[in-house]
Amino acid sequence: MAEAALQSGRDPKEIRLVAAAKMNDAAAVQDAIAAGVDAVGENRVQELLTKHGQGAYVGVPLHFIGHLQTNKIRQIVGVCDLIESVDSLRQIEMIGKRAAALEIVQDILVEVNIGREPGKAGVFAEALDELLGKAGETPGVRVKGLMAIPPYVENPADSRPYFDAMYQLFVDMTEKKYDNISMHFLSMGMSDSFAEAIKAGANMVRIGTAIFGARRYHREIG
């Protein structure tokens, strides 16, 4: 991470490392926190809630980074410090309603489908401006930036055009200066592509395998 930041003329301290903890138990998460990760991200609501109850995330912010189902929203608002995978006005309104009931403001990122992949979560780039404008008018919600998961490629370097496009979109949206929206974070890049993402301008990366090792899907959590 530091090498990629320096190669792009950036301070490595600008980059936040989110440990993607899917299928790793509370002890493993605490080990990652002790090693110095900046935050922990979870993909599954039930797993998140189980490990939250076990004190897995004590010491760092908790992010939700998986596909956001509307019927799970009320379970994570107020539990997560940042919900990274919000991609529709309906989700934003539901988050805002739940946050208002809890008398809090929920921080979110808006997910962009930068590869325009059918069936994949994320708003298309051309619809982002309108969505951010409406998000800025929604009580209980605070947009803190953008997130993306580019299409899978075998060669990490082939992800660079998608990362570059996301960075340009991030810059464009930052310059618009929406009410109640602060473009602080551009979250993109995972274990196989974080270096390219950082070189393109990401300041938040979500890394699982490179921290925890290959996932063992038979492992039970809780």
C-alpha cells in the first residue's frame, strides 16, 4: 500500500485499510485490529451482528461492504459506522428513516456500477448526480464518498481503466459541492487490485485474503 501511494506521489497515511473479515471469526478480527487495520468490513448482516455481539470490532470503525438488502437495513443502521454499498434512493430513504428513529445520522458511501455489469449492484455513472442531489436532501443520512467493485479481470492491471474512471467521477462529484455531502472517501481495490486502485486515486481499500488468508467456507461463525 505504501509503495503504491508513494509511486503516485501520495502520502501513505492518506490510505485507509479496511479488513474484509467475511468468514473469519472474532479472534481473527481482533488479531487484524491489533496489527493495525483502520477499519473492519463485513459482507453479511447476520455474521456482522453475531461478531458484533462478541466484541469483534472493538477499537476500529465497522463498515458494511456487502450487497445491501432493504429488509436488512434496520439491523445495521446505527451499528455500522459506515455503510459502503448504498445504490438507490429507496435505500437512502430507508436508512434515513431508521436513523431518524434512532436520533442519529448514518454515514454512507454510494456504490457505482462502473463496469455497467448486468445484475450487479451499484448506480450507473450517469445517474449518480441526481442520486447524490436527493441524498443530500434526506434527513438522517450523510454521504461521505463513493465505492466501486470493478469487473473481475485476471490481470490486475486491466482494472486500471475502471479505477481511473471512478477517480474522475469522484473528482467531478466533489466539484459539484452538494448540500450535506462530503466527498471524503473513494473506496475501491481489493487483495488482487489494491495497488492499481491506490495509484488511480483510491483512499480506502477493502482487503480480505491478503490479511486473513484464503477463506474457509465450511467455517462456522458464532
